[in-house]
Amino acid sequence: MIRDIVDADKYIIKDIWYQDIVGVLGSLYFFKIRKTKLASNDGVQLVKNQGNIYDKYVIPVEKFVEKFIRSPLGLSLTAVLQKK
């Protein structure tokens, strides 16, 4: 989809990759399986409490692993573009 919105006359896509596969699994569990609403008090507390732990411990490990292994999916899609 990102390839469709990038103006090929102006930019060259140098690289595209997903990040944060663990976030996909956590989001799937909490927001789809457990049906926690993000805008609810439970959702806010979940993001506030679990988010701090996630940011402090999981993201650094994930960041290191993603330098060597690319995930086929993730919460974030990153693209590197070069002007023509």
C-alpha cells in the first residue's frame, strides 16, 4: 500500500520494513481477544501500566533483534525514500 501512495516520479523507495511484531501480538491479545476498548478506563490503564514495562524492557530487545531479522508484520511500517 505504501508503494501506491509514494510519488514514483519524485521518490525512489530504497527500503521498507515492519517493526514491533511483539506489539502486534499484545494488541491482538488485549484488544481483539480480551475485547479491551482503548478509549475505556481499562484500556488507558493497560497502555499506561503495560506500556511503561513494554517500552523499558521489550522495545530494546526487539530493536536489537530487528537489526538482524526482519518481521513479515508489525505495528509500524518504516520506509526510506530517496528524492530523484
